[in-house]
Amino acid sequence: MVALTAVEWNPEPQDQGPFWPGAAERRSPRWSAILIAVAVVILVVGGLIWWLGRDSDDNGAAEGPAESTEEPAEPAEPSEPATAGDGEGDGEGVGDDAGEPSATGTGETTTTTPAPTTTSGPTTTVAATTTTITTVPPANADQYGPPTLSARSTISTVGLDTVTFGMTVAQAQEAAGTVLVPAGPTGSCYHVVPHDAPEGIVFLVHQGTIERVDINSGPITTRSGVGVGSPETMVTDLFGDSIERQVRVDGTVDLVFVPSDPGDRNYRVVFNVSEGEVRAYKSGRLPQVMLDTGCESP
């Protein structure tokens, strides 16, 4: 039988080293004060470190936005766009007469300052192109005389006096009693000017026949009395609902007379208006009458 020996439990630590206080010292009030002081010092030092670290973070955060508040460089001012209609256009339009000069052989182009106008009827916007007309006097100017075109000649939907649309050049010269002088190289489409006739008359030849006449200046009027310089209101008052209004890119307006007679459904008279008055007009057959020069593709 093994003998059991009672061992007394001693809660006090054994030898902890020369610096560890004994049991008596640990129970003294002085040791408690030392522990409290050490704890306080640790708390103070830790709080100070935390505070300094927080200030550093705050300063960095404050300095970041300050650097980004620099004013950006002012953007350059955009250049003004070019005004539509300055110079020659490149698209189809209505009214070659809007930019064509007189048919006197001077080759000058009429320029006016457009102003807004108001008329009844539908409105569309079309391009504009100018055409320069120059001629050389013919050698045999009197072969078709006497001339029949005069200041009393008038424009209708089918032609100018005895010169009607659909005539060949030879037939038109016989009817006009004068030579039709080409205003440039001839071909499938070109312009001609009657030699012995009032100024401002230009015929369009397309595929060998007269298809259009342009009046850019001079005394020639329509049968209703509308001519170059007539007020816009005269056109709208005379033709009323038969007028279709088309605004060109150069700011001028084309007033297109659309005949109500079924027999004239392929004909048009186009008055180009600027600053409240007619500055040019034309009459002819579709599609050439509704093109700028009449020779471009419809």
C-alpha cells in the first residue's frame, strides 16, 4: 500500500527573480500606486501617439483637395462658323436666276444682301449656285432677221413670246429672228443668249431643245406684268395658293408658281426674291427649271 502524503498548496509564486516584489510588498499600498501610475503613463503615451497620428492624417486629407482647387486653364474661344450661302453652293437648288448675271456679255455676277420674307404656301430649304454668262458676238448676226424679241415681249409657262420650250436651237433662232449665241462650250446641256434682243435673256439648251429661259435684268416681264424689281407682294397677290415658297441657303426666297392646268403640269415659273422684291426669275420645263444651272443632274 502506498502511503499518501498531504501537500499544502501555496498560491504565492515561488522565486520570481530579484526584481519581483515579495508577497508583503504586493500587499502594500505603495505597490498599488506604482501599478496605477504605470497604467496611467501607458494610457497617456498611447493617447498622445494616437492624437499625433490623427493630426497627421487630417493634415494630409486637407492638403489633398487644396492642391486640386487650382483653376483650369481657360478654354480657347471657338471660331465663328462661316455664314451659310457665302460663295458658291455645291448642291441642287431652285432658281439659277438667283445668281446669274445679265445676258449682256459682261460676265458680272449680281450680289445682294438677303432679307427674310413671308409668303403663304409650303416652305423648303434648297442650295444656291451662281452661273456666269459670257458671249462672243456672232459673225453672221443678221441671218435670221428681223428680230422678234423686244421690250414688249412677255414670259409665259411655255416660253418667251414665239420661242417656246421644246424647240430646237434652229427653230428658236428662226422664231426669235436672231442668232442664239452659246455662252460657253456646247454639248448636251449649255446656255445661249439671243444676240439682237433686250438684255437679261438666257435660254437653256438641253439635249438639243430649249427647256428654260432665265430673266436676270431688263424690261421683260411675265404676262401678268411681274418683272425684275417687282415687289414680292405682287407675286403672292397675283398667284395666291399657286405659289410654293422655298428658302435658299443664301437667304433669298424662291416663289414657285405651279400651274393648275393639267396641260401645264410639267412647267414652272420661279421668282427669286430678295429684300422684298424680285431680283430674277425663270420659266421652263421640269426638271431643268428647278435646278440651279439647269445642267446638273436632278
